[in-house]
Amino acid sequence: MVEVGSSFITCSVTDHDARVRCKGRFEQPLDSVEVIVNVLQYGLAKKELVRITAECARRSFQGSSSLGIEDLEIEQKDLIQLG
């Protein structure tokens, strides 16, 4: 999900057919954005999920200057900084 003001783009790949479904749009080009990626965990150890997510994010968002992963199951909501 990318959200700026009242404009947004959100995409989902939750079906078994692996098709990306997106909605929303921006009227103007943006200089920078914060991308929020939600990853659901099924059957993977959290360390392995963090490794896979970080590798994919670095490959997909090469222009980003930082990457953070937040585990929503952790009560203190600790942020794992990766870059």
C-alpha cells in the first residue's frame, strides 16, 4: 500500500492464482513514497520470513534508503531495522 494524503494505491496477492489485484491511483507523479507491505505468515519460522521479505524488498525497491519490518504479534511492537 502507498498512501499520500487522500490518494492511495493498494495491491493484493492473496488468491491462489497469484494475480496481483490493485486499486486506487495518484493524479501527479511523486518524488518519494513510503511503501507498506503486509506479509501473512503460514508455516514459516519468523526468522526465515524476515530473511525472505528483506531479500525480496531489497530486490524490488532498490531506490529505497531504509527497510523496517514490524512484527505485529510482538506486544512491544519492536521494529527490526534492516538497512
